[in-house]
Amino acid sequence: MNRRTGTSLVEVVVCITVGSSLMLLSVTLVERSLRLSQTMQAASERNRATLNFCAQFRRDVRSAPQIERWSSDELSLGAPGRQIPDAIRYRIDEGTIERTAIRDDGTTRREVLKLGPDRHCELGVEEQPTLVVLSIYRRVPNGPDQRMLERFVATNLGRWPPAVTIPGDQQ
């Protein structure tokens, strides 16, 4: 009997088909994981930028002696008796918060935090004691309130609150 050693054309075609299917699956999985990694990195960077911006907002409010004017989309912090030098302004547009610092020498520094089209911000001021609030909401489709609180910064105007004396505390 004559036995042939080797592979038939059908075996080769089956191996190529199985190999190409495995390659297609692996390329698809790698592409999805790269896209997910990029999305997560962008979300992490946006979160870090938002945290830094909120910390700057807190520092600005704590160092400001008074509020020049405010509304739900604008806040101006300044020094009393001055014509807005050394002032800080916050302005909210759709999906962005803009911080403008105006120094005594006339220079301005502008920073913009882009939150995205699905985010909404509000500024608020509570009296007695003066409490300044920055709220960042995320729009939620089909939600009962249509928005969900994502960040909330509330801080007192001016320096840290004065020292509180506790009755019966011996100094």
C-alpha cells in the first residue's frame, strides 16, 4: 500500500479558517480594550481636572473678603473699596466653567473647565454665614429628576471661620 505523508487541501483550508477566525476575535477584543482604556483615561483626567478646579474654587472663596455680585451662572469675588483689581470671576456656560483672575497689574489669567454637554453647573450663595456653593450635575435620561448631583462644593466666604470657644474650655 502506498501511504502519502502530508496534509490534504481540505485540512489546510480548515486550519486557515479556524486561524483567521481566532485572529479576528483577538483583534476585535484588543480594539475594544484599547477604546475602553482611552475612555477610562479621559474620564479619569476629567475627574482630576474637576477636583482641582473645585479645590481652586474653595481656595478663592475662602481668600475673598466679599462677593461683588452673583447669579446662578456668575460669581465675582473681590476686595472691598477696589475697582475689581485682584478679583476672581467665575462664569458658567453650557458644559463649561470659566475662572478669570484679574490682578492689580492688569494681567488676567483665564482657566476653563470643560465638563461636557451632559453636565450642568449652578452657583449659589446662602446668607448668615455667607456660604458659597458650586453644584455640578450630570443629566440622566429617563431619571425622575433628569439630573444627578455629581460634585458639591460649599465653603464659607473669607478666611477660615474664627476660632470657636467652647464653654468650660481652659486656655
